[in-house]
Amino acid sequence: MTRRHAVVAGAGIGGLSVAVALHRRGWEVTVCERAAAPSAVGAGIVLAPNALRAFDAIGFDAARATGHAAPAAMDLRRPGGRLLSRADCAALTARYGRPPLAVHRPSLSAALAAELPEGALRYDTAVTAVDDTGDAGGRPVVHTSAGVLTPDVVIAADGIHSPIRRQYFPAHPGLHYSGETAWRTVLAAGGPPVHAATETWGRGERFGVVPLADGRVYAYATAVVPEGHRPDDVQAELLRRYGTWHDPIPALLERIDPAAVLQHDLYDLAAPLPRFHQGRLAWLGDAAHAMTPNLGQGGCQAVEDAAVLAHLLEGADVRAALAAYSAARCARTDALRVRSRRAGRVAALTHPLAVAARDLAVRATPARATRRALDDLFAFDGFGLPE
């Protein structure tokens, strides 16, 4: 019996996750990645309990592949160090079955890629167009920079600027700029120990510190700036904005390598896609539901997408499976997109009175309200495989 074949456009976390999931289920997979090679430079990612359960469904042990260490707590602070709120990771483990796992993105990508058979992952191979009207056998035709493929299903995991999304949804308004830019970097182990993950909110500025499972430290910062703002001296810019904030932020800024700092303006989809599929073509991750990082769920939702899509594709009818995938994923991911945008607006407030009111509201929020908000993200009724 001929194995079914899936072409995945994009070798990000979502694309690799769905490729691994389908490979485990007996599919032949081809992952086409535009980049010439995997990058060693990258940010961190916090795999929340819902993403770790999705990896369980895929059959991938993220903790075994990247390390088991988890931060002791996740704190929210003011620039002077005053604590606004704290989520204890032991309590999260008790409630959701496991703590969040913070890992280096390139390390996670490498671990996922290692699960694929030789030749499945093709770098320097861009998907230039997809024709879902099909060949004589009804299969989609995938045009790549290395030739033409005719698989049984195509999965567009080609990122926030997805060319395949633009091809099939030309009337969609595209991306919405959040008003913020973000700097991200990973620092080598060896500095003062960092035990808790901390995000610090100022006026239109934020700084985050996350200890990674391998001992390194992920640091990120955001600021309200015009779209396209790029400082000439990144380290000087970060020191100017955050250099007087509480420890360990100044020491971390002194250690950064400007060449290893990534800067990206923060976008989400201006409106939801009407569906995540077209015939034998499906969209996944940022290509389907790009969201700002304010909830830490962008990558996590891509892993959920991968688990659900692979599960549904175990059925014989690909078109029906993709329609079921849209039905299962559209509402949840768009609710999180909207919620993340709203959270970002609150965190990015700049007026002193609005900032003071925000901080007071955060400190006064009852623990039960915080738990309800996290339940929507992490609990078993948030993510699950459809019947």
C-alpha cells in the first residue's frame, strides 16, 4: 500500500511538529524551508502545559529533548522591583499536571528535526505557489524552487507573512501592527543565577527574563515605537531604556552580544481567516492565526494545531479531515489572538495615571480570577483532541 504524502511549507516549530506527528502516523513527509540552513541564533520559547500535552499527543517528549528544569515562579514586577503578581510553578504543576518548560527555540527545532527521516527536511527550498485544483489524480500541485511536488495534503506553516495565505485570501486585510517592537536574545550560562521568570512593566516598555532548561537565560524587551524603528546601537538603546531597572536587568544588559539580538516589530492578524483549509491545503501556526506574544501562546497554539491536524488526518478522507480541523481550531485560536491583543494594550500603557491604575488593578486581582484566566489556556478543557 502506497504511503500518503504530506508537504509542509516551513520548518518552524509548528511545521516541524506536524511533520513529526504525521511521520509517527506512517505518512511520508517533505518539509520545504526557505532558509539555507538552520539558524543557531534564536530566542526562547515557554512551552505552557497545554503545549506539552499537545507534544504528548504527537509522541514527542520536549523535556527529554531539551531539559527538565523549570523556573521556580513567574513574577510580574515594576521597574523598581516591586512585585505586582506571582504564579508559583509548583502550584501550576499541581493544577495542570506539569510546569511550563522554557527552552531555546533552535534547540527545540533541532530536536524535532532529528525525529524526521533523512531527506525529509529540505533547506533552501521555497514553496512559491500551491495549486489546489489538483493534477489529474486530484492531488494538489506544489511549486517549489527545487521543482514540483504532488502530495496528498499540503500544510502551510510558512509563518506570519505566509505567501500561501496571501495567495488564497487576497482580500484579507493582512497584518496589524501592535505599536510595539521587541528585542530578544539568549545569554550563555555563567552569570548571576536566575531562578524565577520575571516580566517587568514600565510606561510603554517591558523587560522579561526567563531561565532556560539548559542553564542559559532568555531576555526580551518591548517598547512602544513607530513601526520600523531600528536603533543604530542596540545595546546603548537597551541600556538607555532599561539600564536603571531592578536587578538582574542591568547586569544582563551589560552581557549581551548586540550581534545576537533579534529585533522584530510585533504584529497579529488584523482579522481572523474565514477558515484554516482549502480543499487539500491547510494553514497552521502563525500562517493561520498570527498573534502577539503577550500570552506566550503563539508557538504553543502551533503545537496544538499540529497535534489536532495529525490526529484528524488519520482518517481516510483528507478533505473532511481538514474541514474538521478548521472547525476544531478557528474559534480557540482567534479568541486567544484577540485576548493577546487586549493584554498587550494594557501592558503597553504610557500615561502615568493609566499605568498607576493598571498596576493597582493587577495587584488587587483575586487569585481565583487569575486561575480562571489560566484555566482557559492550560487546563484540559482548553486543549484536547477532537473525537
